[in-house]
Amino acid sequence: MNTSDAAGLADTRAAKRKFKSEMSMAFVLVGIALIFEVLGWIFVGTSFLGNDQRLSIIILQVSVTGILAVGVTHVIITGGIDLASGSVVGLSAMVAASLAQGSADVRALYPGLTDLFPLWPIMAGLLVGLITGWISGFLIAKTGIPPFIATLGMMVCARGAAKWYTLGQPIGLLTPQFTWIGKSYLILGFPVPLPVLIFLGVAIISHIALGYTRYGKYTYAIGSNPQAARVSGIDIGSHLIKVYIVAGVLSGLAGVVTAARAASAQP
């Protein structure tokens, strides 16, 4: 084998590896959908992919999980983990819902803070996520506590805070001005759930941030080799705090969307 043949074989193998790494998850998702389509016709006698109502419910659920997963992805790239994300979703949903109750609800958690402009409940939910993310990042970056332990503690704290904040009571009867975030709207004649658009926006912004900004380069550098990143002049501690804040804010956003979609919140 001459040099040109060896180079061509190497390029072919590299192309195959690149194709597999980028498309493998897409093939898995398509395969799962086809399997459920076949099972739907066998056991139920109806199409799985052709049921608009079923698909809309699945897409809505996945969109909230996707918002949450985008933030956790940033943390995982740095070599860390965030166990508190689910509990932060619950806490953010409770705080946002408590400020989005209608004034006509005699069971309002805080009667003096009802029927607020929707921006305030949304900002409150995001602020809860930001604070919890900053605390987790600070503990990891400044005290040397492993991410598993720090976020595990935050998970328990957030879950307890959600129950303490509402005394274990559910929150309902949210204003229509707030619940519109979780509804579907006609776009070009097709019903499109707003949470899906939010998820797509978050995913696009995350892709740009990780692939084309200094933030993304630092994130990958820390995850690949923290020692080399430190020698290169990257302030690892400060950047880790930023990464956990991003994950916390997205968890807060997922909580807001969850509360708006369900028009209620459970501690």
C-alpha cells in the first residue's frame, strides 16, 4: 500500500468515525420511534406517530426536560455533575406559581402578592435558579467540595425549601397571563407549543455559546485538562461558578415553564 492509499484509507476511517459520533443518537431516536410505531399497530391498532395529541404531550414533556438537560450538559462538559437540577425545578416552580396566583383565589399563598404582571413570577423563578446555581458553584470552586457532594446537598436543600416555602401545600389557579407560556399557538397553520420554541431557543443559544465564544472554549478546556487550563491562564474557579449559574438559571426556566404548563405547582 502506497502513501496515497494509506492517506485515503485514513480519511475514510476518520469520516466514518465522524459520521457515527454525530448521527448515532439520531439513529437511536428514529429507531425508538419506529419501534413504538410498530408496537402501536400491533397492540392498539393505531399509529403512534400519527396521533397528534399523543405526540404533542410527548413533545411538551421532552421540551421541559430538554431545557434542563442543556444546563446540565454545560456542567458535564467541565467534568462535574449537577444532582440538584430537578429539585431546583420544583423550588423555582413553587416560587413562580406563588406570585402568579389570581387575586380571586381566596387560598392564595401570599394574598398581597397576587395577580402580578407575568414578568415578575418569571424573574423570581429565574432568580431562584441563579442563586442555587451560584451557591453550588461557589462551594465547588472555592471550598474544594466535589461536585457530587455539593449538588447532592443543594438537591436536599432545594427540596426542603420548596416544602417549607408553601408549608407543603400545592399552588393552583394561576393567572391566564402567566399560563400562556405553557400553551400551544398556531404558526403557519400548525399548533406549536411555546415550551418547544423556548427549548429550541435555549438549545441554539447554548450551541453558539459552546462552539463560538470564549465561554465555550474555557468550558471544554476545563473538562479536557484542568491543569492545562489553569496553566493557560483560565480562572477555573470563576468559570465553574458561571457554568453552575447557567445550569441553575436554566433549571429555574424549566420550573417556570413547568408551572405555566400545569397551571399549578406541587412541593
